[in-house]
Amino acid sequence: MLVVGPNGAGKTNLLESLHVGTQGFSPRTRADAQLIRFGAEAARVVMHGMRGAVAVETEVVLQRSGGKEARMNGARVERPERLRSELATLVFTPDRLAVVKGGPAVRRAYFDRALGRLLPAQAGVPAAYGEALGQRNAALRRVGLGLSTRDAVTPWSEQVVELGTELVVSRRRVLDLLGPGFAERAGELGLEDVSLDYRGEPLSTSALEARLDRDLDRGSTGLGPHLDEIAIVSGSRDVRSFGSQGEQRLAVLSLLLAESDLIAESRPSPPLLLLDDVLSELDPGRREILAARVAGRGQTVITSTSRQALPADPAQVIEVTPGRAWAA
Ligand SMILES: Nc1ncnc2c1ncn2[C@@H]1O[C@H](COP(=O)(O)OP(=O)(O)O)[C@@H](O)[C@H]1O
Ligand SMILES: [Mg+2]
């Protein structure tokens, strides 16, 4: 589906509402009040669709006072963000370039979200590790303040090692899953020999023990997967430092397409793909490859300021002007 309209018409808003309606949150902001129309008290997104052969309906209601409720097929979803374990949506926005260009924390967060989608049984591991790490850091600071003894840190160190090891194993599995498809999609788009490279210091109880004095000084844990790097490499060089703007864009897009293929294999239906402003940044040859890639597999919504930008016949064209969207 192609969404066309001039700048500022509301194309990104429409895409964002599709994300909110299927996932229960915005890909852009955690501040839900920003999603409500200026001057209004509430926002509501209702969607009808098919998951495989089965009809699904979702409804998400946001209140300016902070309340948020989601329903799926009429039944209340306990936490609206849980919609994402039922329905998969992947999004490309120009902001997503941060996954390649930004610091390691952006990539860790990105791949940990992919972990939640690709390894549902391990989805809670990143948060559980974060929790254990927070507890260890709090214990370190209590020792520093003379409120407790060094021994009190030990149980948290053990937790950090146990959950941290599980996190590293899960992340590496995610990279193993994504790596081949990422290289293939990137190759089609002209980005040769790319790979995902996990970089981190080995974590063990003895390694944590060995740096306890330094950790006590700093009041924080200086070793563990919260500091690891997931490098996106082309040839032998880091795309982050050496890739051109265009290559960085292609890398993000290839990651998204690779994940989309994996989800299509493991879930009842392929994910909804939301591609915001992707065409204007690609040359005609690459636009064609992308159009061929997304054609006929699940549903893809692409925004553009120009009908001519998509070198393929979309199943549907939606025109957007401020405050209005309709099928052209
Ligand atoms: N909460 C809001 N309520 C009403 N209008 C908003 C809200 N947030 C953004 N806008 C307006 O939406 C427009 C931008 O729409 P957007 O979807 O980004 O356009 P584009 O078609 O270029 O993607 C801007 O004019 C902005 O002022
Ligand atoms: Mg936009």
C-alpha cells in the first residue's frame, strides 16, 4: 500500500497510528500524550485485519490523563504493549538510522527488541538482567556509604553473571538467526559482505570479583552485556564509522527485511511492514529491488510525497491531506 501526500499532510501520523493499533505503543515516543490530537482528551485507533486466515480486530484508547487500554477481538489486553506478542509490526523511519549511526546502547536496545520478537521464550531476559544489574549497583553504593559489607554484593554478582550469560547467549542466537538474511538482503541492495559481530568481554564470577574494588569506587558495574557492542560490519569495516549515509540506510533496511522473513516463517502471518520516507532516499534501481522484495508477502505500507516514486503497482494507494486520508 502506498500512502502519498505533501509534506506535513499526516503520512507519518497515519503510519504511527498503525503501529499504535497493532503494538500498543509508538515507535517514536514513550510519551503517549503526544499521540493525542492537540486539544483533544483522548485518541482511539481501531483496526480490522487478518492473521493468516483468521480475522482480528484491535482497539487502543489513549487518555490525556495517562490511561491506556487495548482490546483484541473484544477482550481486554492486560498491558497494551502486550499486543506485540500477538501481532508483529516492523517499522523503518529515518530516525531508525540511529541503529547504525548511534552509539552501542542504541544497537543493544534494537537487538534486544528483536530478541523479544524472535525468541519469545527469552523475551524477558534483557529486563531481568537490567534489574539484577540495578540491584548490584545499589548494593555497591550501599557498601560505599558504609551501610553494608562487601559480602552483600556477592548474591547480586551471581545474578548478574547468570542472567548476563543468558543474555549474551540469546543475543548471539538472534545474530545467528538474522545474520544470513541480513547479508542476503544487503547484497541484493548492493551492500557487499556484511555481517553482525558480537563484541564483549567474557563475564564470570571471578572476572566480576577481580574488579570489585573498581566497581565499588565507581558505584557501578564495569563489566557485562550492558556494555557489549553489536557491530554492523561491511567487509572488515564498521558501517557505523565508514559507511556512507546511503549504505547506513541500506543496512537498517536489510536488517528489517531479514527480521521480517524470520517472523514470516515462525508466526501465523508475516509482519506488517511500515516504511516511512524510504523511497526518496534510494536510487531507482534500489527502489525496484525493494518493491520486488515486499511485493506479495504480507502487507507493507510505504509513504512517499510522490506517486511515481514506487516503481511498481501498489495494491492500494491512500492519499493524505491534512486531517484526511482516503483510498485513491
Ligand atoms: N498531536 C497532534 N495533534 C495534531 N496535529 C499534530 C500532532 N502532532 C503532530 N501534528 C501535526 O501533524 C503534522 C505532521 O504530520 P506528519 O505525519 O509528520 O506529516 P508527513 O505527511 O510529512 O509525514 C504537522 O503539521 C504537525 O503539526
Ligand atoms: Mg513524514
